[in-house]
Amino acid sequence: MAGSIARCASLALLGLLVATATTAIPPPEQAARMARFVLHNCDWGALATLSAQSGLRGRPFANIFSLSDGPPGSRGGSGVPYLYLTDMEISVQDLEINSNASLTVSLAQTPYCKKHKYDPQNPLCAHIIFCGSVVKVDDSEVGLAKKALFSRHPEMETWPKDHNWFFAKFNITNIWVLDYFGGLKIVTPEEYYSVKP
């Protein structure tokens, strides 16, 4: 009898955990919220630039960058992907010639997809593709960028000062969401920034 009660309690707890996991992620019909959710829950992304490097000039070049749209937590962030960059980095050298880029972030880097046994290429393991440009933040936004990045990536504060680090942001012009079967969904920046994550 005690074993049956314990099993029932375990199943009830498992059901509660599954329900919580499924309500934590936005439903597929809310693509703008999904884009905000994925970005806020990711700590890094693949930034693709047009290479300015000898032998690769004009070819796509993808590189991994730490990012943040705000401190971690359930309240959600600003939706703005902030970056901490140096001119010494090869992708940043590409951006100095052509600031256009794309940025991909995926829930594959979170426990969500592993928990559900979703391969990173499975559409249910949601990923977002942003297109736009990378720009230095102005003085009025440095505080926001610093708080967003250093709260998630505290190691950044100790990076060599002689590398001339600066805060930048990904200026979003186009957004594609792949979070379900049936192809990409297009979200406008206006829709993206107007929803609550």
C-alpha cells in the first residue's frame, strides 16, 4: 500500500514537472514570444559575417560569441542581443568592413532539448535566426550592456584590458523562428519587441 502511494505521488510529481516544462516554453503559434524566450535562455550564439580575411574574402564565416539580452531569470530580458568585443577578434575585423551579419541561437544549448531527447536539428528544439548588423552601443546604453553581459558571463570582467574591449549590440532587422514542423516563421522586429517574453 505504501509503495503504491509513493508511486502515485512520484507520478503526480512527474506530471507536474512535465506540465511546468511544457508551459514554460511559448506555444508554436506565438512565434514572437518564442524568439524572445529562446534568446533570453541562451548564453551564446553563432555569429556569421562576410569574411574580410585573406583567402576567405566575401565568404560566409561563422564564429561563436557569448551574448546576453539581460540578467538571467524568469522576468525576461530586453530582447537586444549584447556582445563584448575586441578589434583583435577576426569576426570583428570582418564587421569593421561590413557590419551586416546573422546570429543564430538555439535551445540545444539549454537542458530543454536533451530533456525531451530532441536532436539540435529537430524543429522542436527551437532556434532563432536574426539578421541585421553589429554596432557599438552609445554611452547611454553601456550600463545596460555591461549589466546584461557581466551578470551571465562574470569572467568577462577579468579579460585583458589591453585588448580594448567594447560593448556592442546586434541591431535586428529580420527574424526567423523554427520551433515546429512546417517551416520557418517570420517575425518583424516590431512584433518581437512588443511582446512580453
